[in-house]
Amino acid sequence: MSKNPDNTSVQDKLNAINSRAMNLYAADKTTMTAFRGVMQAANRTGEMSPAIKELMAVAIAVAKGCEDCILFHINEALKHGASRQQLVESLAISIEMAGGPGTVYAAKALTIFDALQNGEPA
């Protein structure tokens, strides 16, 4: 299995994201519990599918340049059945809204999606 330039697999990166979040939760349960409530409220059952909501989060993460957020939300989008084409269309909106920097992070998002979908490191 090949590794990315920093020699860390996508799964290792996901594990690191979760570990950092747990450390923050241990340090500040009040804020992190409140944030978890916001996440649950935003992802409640409604008119949009969970996959589309996660793709929206990916599009925003790309526009904001948050690589950890991209990885986390692509993983969630895949769990909810998002397709590669749906991601590509979401990334087009990110590029529209974020210009050149959005293009750089959109390319990273597509690489992450392909790696996670294929069970390979990005």
C-alpha cells in the first residue's frame, strides 16, 4: 500500500483527528458537548439526505481550507452513500466560491474520496 508524501495513510489521519477531538473533549467537556449537540441538530432528519448534508460540509471545508474537515466529512459522506460524481459537483461549487485556493483543496478532497472509497491511503 502506498503512502502520501507525508507517509501517513488516510486512516491514520482519521485516527489522529478523532484522537485530537477526544483530547479536546477531555479538556473541555462543556464546550465539546455543546458542539456535538450542534452537529446532531444540523444533521437531524429532514428534506436533505445525510449524504448531501455531508457533501455540503465538504464544500464548506474546501472553501475554508480545512483539510482535516475535508477528510472527516468525506468519510461521513461515503458512509451515507455519496457518489464520486456528487462530490465532484459539490467541489465545483467550492471552486466557484473560493477561487484558486478552493481549487487546491478541491483536488485534495477528490484524492481523499478516491482513497477512502478504494480502501487505500491518500
